[in-house]
Amino acid sequence: MDSAAAVRHRRGPLLALLGVLLVAAVVALFPSSPDPLGTDAPAELFSAARAAEHIEAIAAGPRPLGSAAHTAAGDHLVTVLEELGWTTRVESGVGWMARANEATQRGARIRNIVATKAGTDPTGTVILAAHYDTVRGSPGAGDDGIGVGTVLEVARALDSGRPQRNDVVVLLTDGEENGLLGAQLFAGTQAAYTGPVVVLNHEARGNTGTPNTFRITSPNGVLVDALAGSPGANTDSLTELLFEALPNDTDFRRFAENGYHAFDTAISAGAAYYHSPLDTPDRLSRKSLQHMGETSLTTARTLAASDLAEVDDGGNDVVTTAPWGLLHMPRWVETVGAVVLAGVVATIVVLRIRRRRVSSAWQIGAAVAVFAFAAVLAAGAAWLPWWSAQTVDPGMAAPVVDEPYRPGLFQLAAVVAAVGVLVTARSWWVRRRPASAFTCGALVLVAILALAGIPFAGVPLTLVVLTLPAALGLLVALLLPRDESGWQLTALAAGALGSLIFGLPAVSVSFDAGLLYGAPVAGLFVAITFAALLPLCESLPATGPRVAVPATGTVVIALVCTLLAGHLNRDGATDPRQEYLWYSFDSDRGTAVWASPDAPRSAWSETLLPTGPEPLSSAFPWRRSTRMFHGPAPAADLGAPEIEVLEDTTGGSTRQIRLRLTSTRDAQAVGLWVDGTTARVHGATVDGYRAEPSEEFGFLFWAPGPDGIEVELTLGMLDNRLGVRVADLGDDLSVVPGFVPPADRVVVQPTVAVTRTLQL
């Protein structure tokens, strides 16, 4: 081969690799997003501007249960729905949640808003759902203002067209942030609707990003078909499995538990603003709002016109998102795909052993082990940049989700670090062994994982779409005559491109779970995508750089990205940094304490929280086992909650007592905890709801109102007197004398509690 031919031989594979990367990046990472429409958009279309008006009306400030703003928001939403002409009612009751691993049960007076538009020939009911309450201290423009705005604008647009076949219901639930209480009340007490019920639930774990339908109930065949007809729909069967690893939940769970069919759709980027005082309407992405609304409107229209009787028999599909739309199929096809992938890979291995491109099956086995180890290291390396930065500067992370305001360069550092591990592993391998063996080992590992993942919906599909195109490209190249090098390179490039247009979005979407959880997952997807590129990389010159070169190079790049990301997220360069700060006043002793379940993140919070962490069960009885940082606080002039004994009957060792628990300062919540050394609770009713008895009985109840709540207890007495600890909760830290937070800090989920102990 002359020198010119040698140059062309080296240049061709390199140009093919660069071209594949460029095309895949354009196709997969830069999808078109809908531009927000204004208030003058045609009536039958979804308008982000019209939806934003509803968000701005309710998200001027926090609206937690029991607050005046919460009541005002509910009244406003009722008025809007009535003006739209929907038959509207407020369904009130007590929502309740008791978790086996939590001593404190949760309850609230709930006001769900339900509006109905009757269908012309209903075969079922379509419910448009979102929640209108927020956590303490957050205006909730994202969580869940985007859901409320979407639902109201979809309802208006649906009503502007021709009449719908099926009944449509708008459901704005209450108490989601306190334990999915409104959804539990609605789903558990509703009379049967006409035919099957399909719920489109709308949520947010941030303030921007592509809306993703991350959970769908089964059977899902009809539901996925309806979603697939929506432009810009995004969903993946694997996300439901991954979501279970996150400490989050939505009303979807209550709908699914009660037999409703449901979609769960949310935005997740911009997570640093989640549950924070900075979750404001001006920071909410109008593009994300338009995207969510268009997808929801199209899906709702399809379902409202469909025969919903078919939903129960729709079968179970697996689905992923391709650049051209949703790719969905029955589960058996996913299984066949895993088997086909295994067969293609096995054929490649046999051909390469026969052609002596690989010395033996043992060599491939060694490559499998090396690549598996490298993939695990890649996941750890992807996690390392953010962990390092957060260790150096903890205040960079928003405490609710441990996410920075500007995560982009940290994400890039994670990807570079993962790629560096994989490139280093390959460079080490090819110094003494054939690159073809490393490629075979990587593909064999993915094929084994696809077969092993068959019991888990979505796992084989993900692995198949990420690697089968590349494996087929390699197989075609191996079957072509040796003198057809141009066609061989074309086959390899086409296969790599087919895999990469699925692999790059998988890496990108992983970060929607945040750097803490998403970076390691992204690292694993980088490894799988890297495996799909290996057949094309084999065509590159065999004489590569020493191991130290790629290792050092990627470390430098990842370090530079991390340092730049830290600079962009430095104190003072972003929106105000966030801190937890709770306050509790013990009215028995006249003393108070500052506390936080999170370590201090600034010099300011360090002065307030110099001690700990340790449990403060007396000051915060609903979090009695939570280890908190704390420090002394000035005593505020706050009235203590009161108990009035309405009825008290004793028979033997059993005592029945009826109490009224009130907050003298009209706080948002009241709570009561029984001293387990004085009595055992055998039965309890709170505001008419029968609670779960337990040895360590306690509850926290929101929206008690000025007249408080009645509590009935059936007790097994262990002492002459019943000991109880009571508390009430608010969120206005300005009542604390001298409290003035720095201008560059905001307090997340502020809490003001007043406690006392009584012997009854």
C-alpha cells in the first residue's frame, strides 16, 4: 500500500466516525420544540400564554394546605372552571396517609376541585389531573403550576371544538405534597364513572425540559397508541423502573392503586428550582409549557373520541422514543429482539473465531470481564465530578435535590469522565490483544444483559435499540467480500448511526434525574453506546496511543469542565443559594431552637446551626428520629396549641377520651403524639377519619381551621395520666425576633413550630 493509500485508509474510518457523531448529535440531541403560542392563538389550539395566565394567578406566593393563599387559589380555580362552562363542584373530606416506616401519620382537610363535561355517547371517562397545593415556602409555578395551567387550557381547547364522545373531567387535587391525600380521597370514595377511567396526570420536578410520560399503567396498548399520535410525545418503558429509585411520588400512584388507567407526565430539568422559593412563574419555561400542553391536548382529544371499552384489553406494550416518534411493540417482540441480538452477536463471534480475528472464546470471555469492569468504573467516574464539586462547596447544590442551578458543564464532565474510562480500557486492551476481541466482548455483555432483563419491561428494548443496529452493521460488513472495503465501512457507519440516535438521548435524558442519581445512569448508557461504536472504531489504525495519553487527556478535560462548572455556579454568580431552616418554640420552657435536617451550607447558617447532627424529638416530634443540626434561637411570642377535653370515660384499664385540638395562632397544621410510656392507643379517630392505631401513635393534620379538630382515642392506660405532646406548624419565619436572612440566601420549606406537653 503506497503512502497516499495508507493515508486514505486511516482517514476514511476517522471521517466516518466523526460524521456519525455529528449526524447523531444533530438528529438526537436537538429535537424541534414547539414555540410558545400567544393569547391570540386559534381557540382550538393550546396556548402557553393563556395557560401562563392561570399559573401567574395562583403562583404569586406559596399555597400550602391551611394557608389563606391556598384557599384563595382554590376559589380562583373554581371560578375559572365555572366561567368555562364546566359543571364544577368542590369535594371536601379528610385525606389520610399512614406509612409503615413512619411513626407520624398524616392527614388534612382536603378540597378537591372537580369539573365535568358530559360526552355525547360515553364509553368511559377521561380525567385531566394536576394538584394545586404547594410545599411550604414555594410558589410552585413548576410544581404544579405547569400542571394546573396545562389542564385548564386543555379543558378550554377541548370545549372549543366539536362535542366529545366520552365524559371529560378536570380534577385539581389537594394535599399532594402532604402525602397524595387529595388523590387518595378522590380515588377511594368515587362512585363508578361511565366505563373505564383514564387519567392524564401532570407534574414537575423542575422548571424546564422536555415533558416525559415516565409512567403508564397496564394494560397500556390503547394508551400508548393514543400517546403515539401526539407530536412531541416522549416516553420509555425503562423510566418507570428507574423512577422507583427516586425519593419522589405523584398522585398517579393513588389512581393506579384504585384501578384507574393513567399517564404520569412531568418536566424534570431545572431541578434546582424544585420545591424552592425560586419556583416562580417568570422562571418557568414557556417552551416546556407549550410542549406539555400540545401533547396533553392531542392525547386527550384522541381518548375523548375513542371507544374506551377497549382499554382493558389493550395488551402490554413496551415503548421508547425515536427521533421520528414513539417506537412501541408488544412485550413478546421485545423478547424476540433480545434473542435476535444474542443470535447476531453469536454469529459475529463464530465468524471472527473462524477467521482467526479472535484467538479463542476464552479471549472473548476476558474481554467481557474487562468491559463489564470498565462500565462500572464509567458509572462511578460520571458521578465523581459533581460529588467532588459538592464536597468542596456544598452550598452549590440546592438542598432538596442536590442539584446546581447550572448543571450543563457538570453533565459534560460526567460524560467525558465515563468516555475516558472506556477509551483507556480499550487502549490498554489493544496494546497486546486484537481490537476485534474487545468489540466482541462488549457486544456479548450487552446481549447477555438483554436476555437477563427479559423479566423487566423495557430493559431488553433499550439494550436492543442501542446495540442491534451496530451489531447488524458489523455482521453485514463481515459477510461482504474483503475487497469491498468501502461498502464495509458504509455498513459499519450506518449501524453505528442507528445505535447512536438512540444512545445519545438515553445519556442526555438520564440527567433529568439529577446529577446525584442520573450521572451514574448516564455513565452506564455511555458504556453501552460506546460498545455500539466499537465496530466502527476497529477500522481505525491499530497502532493507538499509550494508555496514559487517553487517561490523562480525559482527566484534564473532565477537570477543566468541573472547574468551569464550579465557576459558573459560584456563590453570587447564580440565583440566591438555598438553605433549610426550621424554628421550634417550646412554650413549656420558653426556649427556642433553630434546626435543619441538612448540614449548614454557608457561614450564615453555621452561626445558627453550630451543633449536631442529632435527633430533636421534643422540638420536632413529627421528625423524631431525624438527625438535625441545631442551635439556640430567640424566643418568639407565639401562642401554644390548646387541647379541650370534651369527653372522658374510663372502664377498667381502658380509657376513651375525646379532645379538641386547636391552634391559637391559626397555624397551617396541628399535631398530637401520645407518650407511649403512659398509654397504648388501640383506636383513634381524627376529624372523623379512623386512623391506624399503633404503640407510638402520632399525627400531623393540615388545614384544621380556626375551630380545630376533634380527636377520639381509645387507650390502654399504663399510667395514671395520659401524656401527650402537641404542636402546630406555620411557615412565617418573620415572626422570630431579629430574623433577617442575607439577600443572597433563600430558605427552603421554612417551618415555625410551637410545642407543649400536657398530662390529661
